Amino acid sequence: MAASIMLLVAAIWVSSVAHPNAAWHTIALFTHLASLVLGLGAVLVADYFFALWVLGRSTFAEAVRSTSRLHLLVWAGLTGLVGSGALLEPNLHAAATVVKLALVAVLTVNGVQVMELGKRMAVVAGPVPRRLLVRGGLTTAISQLCWWGAVVIGFLNANR
């Protein structure tokens, strides 16, 4: 978790000193959008697998197994967003940017704990413990709030 936060801090530092030309800005913007599709898309698919379980259309084990295969895509998307975002010259003094960075930090910490949660879910045999369901629900809610909050802030900033 500490390494993830340190990488975020490094990206913020890079964004304060880097001044890319127009071509690099365009490449960073494309990478940012592609990374959003990759990361958020994988998160939505993971949530879909658990929705199928809730609806009785798959087993809990199938949902956990399918979701675990998506972790690499989520992390690749998030990493691409952070890296490319550092080259998009964010206004680090704007309140909306600070909120977006906080959402990304919470999302990162949440993502790290998802890996531990997945390990606990993978060994469940029989009924799923209520505590695990609550933790999974909170994790999902935090994830969705952070992803969509950052998307909305990015959209609003792009249209100013």
C-alpha cells in the first residue's frame, strides 16, 4: 500500500514540473482516455459478475474466480490514468483537482485491500459470511464512488 501511495506522490510531483508540448499532451490525453476505458471497464465487468451471483445466475465461486482475472486490467488502467494524468498539467491548486487526487488515493488504497478481500472470498465454502458480504458491498460502493467521481471531475475540468 505504501508503494502505491508513493507512486501517486511521485506522479503529483511529475505533474508539477513537467511541461509537455502539444504532441505529448495529445498522447497523454489519448492514453488517459484509453486507460479509463480499460480500468473502469474491468471494474464494471467485475461488478457484473457479482450481480450475476446476486441474481442466482452464477455461483459465488464463479464470481470470485472471474473477478480475480480482472485485477491486472484494473491496475493497468489505474496506472495508465495516473501516469498520463501527470502529463496533462493538472491545476494542483484547484479544489476539484485536489478532490480528484483524493478520490484516486482512496481508490488505490481500496484496490490494495480488494486483493486481500479476494483471497478471503476465494476460500469460502458454503454460505458467504455476512461480514464478508458487507465488506464486499462497501468495497464496491467506495470503488464506484471514486471511479465515477473522478470521471465527473475530469469531464467538468475538460469542459472549462
